[in-house]
Amino acid sequence: MAIPHASNETSYLLPPNKEDWEGQGIPDFVYEQEELMMEGVQWPRGALSLLNTPPLSHFDSALCSAWRQRMELGLFRYPLGELPTQTLPGTVGFVAQLNVERGVQRRCPQNIKSVRQEFDPEQFNFNQIRPGEVLFRLHRKQDCPGTVQQEDILVVINVSPLEWGHVLLVPEPARGLPQRLLPGALRAGVEAVLLSSHPGFRVGFNSLGGLASVNHLHLHGYYLAHRLPVEGAPSEPLDPRGRLHVLQALPAPGFLFYTSRPGSDLEALISRVCRATDYLTDCEIAHNLFVTRGAPPGKATSSSALSGVRVILWPRKPSFGIKEESKRMELNTWKTSESEEGYSEEEESEEECVKGEAAIPSNAFLQALSKTDYNTFRNGVPLYTVRKKIPKKIVTPAEPDVLEVGRRKRRQKHR
């Protein structure tokens, strides 16, 4: 896959002959801490796409060129064109997209029974992917004294993409790690966001029971050329030192972690987030995590400036069994539909969609904060203090029978 190092230029494209793919090594994408862009990335005034982003970073160029080539070579389950997209009317501002092919062509999800389920080598895992699906290996130079040595992370195409440039970040697949967030994986996800000069490159993690369909440690990365409300949503501090906040204005309350500085501040954030996800996993509480550029915590902002990184953690009601997702409502305010009927139903207000499909009582967030003697995230914030800030009801995906009732009501309404 890689051109010899003597050329001083690494190629992330596959050689012309398919027979040569397996025999070639995986190219390294090597970067230094100084390449992490904390400032200077913002949304332009006009519409944004990958074609008019000025200019693409080295990371973006490598990922996009390699991803595009794999699409042209037919390594995906379906071709991905421009997806129909709309912003729903309402106070939240959901971004809804239609992706019919994913619902038809994607691999059947695994049967998930527990948030702490062990890795099963007999099930599909990323050791079984074709050689051409790997774009490159992320490798950070240890260029500063005291910096943590980052493990190598494979950047792999998602063969059933949700959006353009959809990749998976997979830490050392041969280790057979279950889908439980680890510091090295989160560090790679945050640094991938900071390596991109595109404000719409985001990274997400779904726990088992929280929409993960493969029990083998991975994060999702993708480009979405739309602003999302989570970038500037208001928050309340839960820690006098400002290291932990809670978001309450979105469809569900969530923990907000933020940093605007690489190095030790970023390492402290990673440690706190993983301490939180460890706690949720040990308590069998499903969760979703989202990494995006965004504004500092506090009051809502409509500014286009993205001054740091927001890491948002949502505890959620678990959904076990084999995942079915004809419609997928992300707590980060991005919704995807896999049927035209479902997408047309999104034309209602966001409040109607939430009420009909996702508003059910749940104590998942309160359960996550129920042990008052637990000193969470090394912030010195007693959980009984945090608990007072959380509403008694949160919005979580409903059960299938509840979803179907809501759909029937909306179909009757459209007639």
C-alpha cells in the first residue's frame, strides 16, 4: 500500500493490481503534537462541503483521497452519493438525513446482551476485514518530554457508511478488545478531530446496549457539513473548577467535558472521561460519547468560532438484542432514516418526532449518579450535588412497539 520511504512521500492509495493489496504493508500516518489545531477552525458563512473547505489539512487529504479511491474500487457495500438532508423546525435544530441503502445493505448487527459483554472471536470482528479496507495507521511521534506514547490506531472504512468519509478508528485489532472505551482509543479520537481542518469532522463512540453493533473496540469518525446544536448548547457547571458541566437544553441531559489546550489539559480530560465511562460500564449503564469542536461551557452561543473540543457523554436506556435501526436518533441531534417514509415523517416538527418516538421516562441518568459516596471524575464533586441538577425524565430511544405506534399515528396524520 505504501510507496517506499525513500520517496519521502507516503501514498495511502491502493496499488492498481488487487493481487498486490495483501502483500503490501499498512502505511503510517505520522503526526506530531504541533499539528493538532485547537484554534483557527470555524464554520464559513456559506454552505460547506469537502470541496470548498479552505484548505484541507494533511490528515483530511490523506483520509479523503484514500476513502474516495476505496469507493471507486467498490469496497463499500453501496455507493454513497449526496444524502437528502434537512434541518427540522423547532428549538433543538435536529439535522435529519435519508440513507436508504444502509438499511438494505448493512451487515446484520450482533446480539448484544450486556454492556460488559466479552469479546467473542467467533463473531464478526475487525481482524476479518479485507486488506483494502484499511486506509492507514495513525501514529503520533513522541515529540515532547512527558507526553503519553499513543498506541497505533488503524483507520478503516465503514463499508456501510452513514456519511461521506465515514471511518472506524480501531486500536490494535489483534488484541481482541471488547467495546469498552479506553484512554488510548479516546485520545486517538480527540486528536483525529484536532488533525482535521474541517469543522464538521466528528468522532463518536457507542457502548454495548447503546447502538454498538460490533463488540470489538472501535470509534466512528465522519464528515457532516452541518453545524450541530451540541457545539454551542448551554451548560451548567457541576464543578467549581469548571472541569465538569451538564447539558440540559438538548433531547437528553449529558455530561460535558471541554478543553482548549493540548498536552496535560487534554490528558486530564481523557482521564476524567474514561473514569466516567468505566463507572457507567461497571454499572451496566449504556452510553454514547461524541467529540466535536465547539464553544466553551456556559451560556448558549451562536458564534461560528470553535475555540476548543467538547466531549459529551450521555447515559441512556440500554437496548439489547439484535439492533434494528430503520430510524436512528442520535443524542447529538443528528438523525438518520433508512426509508423514504421515515424521512418524510421527519418533516414534522422536532418536538413531534421526539414525543412520538423517543420521549419516555427513564432513570438511566439518575442511576448513573446514584452512589452518593462516589467521588466522580476526580473532580471532588459529590454525586448528591450533581444529582440535584438532573431532571427526573430524560429523552431516550423508545422500545420497538412504542416506535410503531408513533409511526402509525403520523402516517394517519399525513393521509
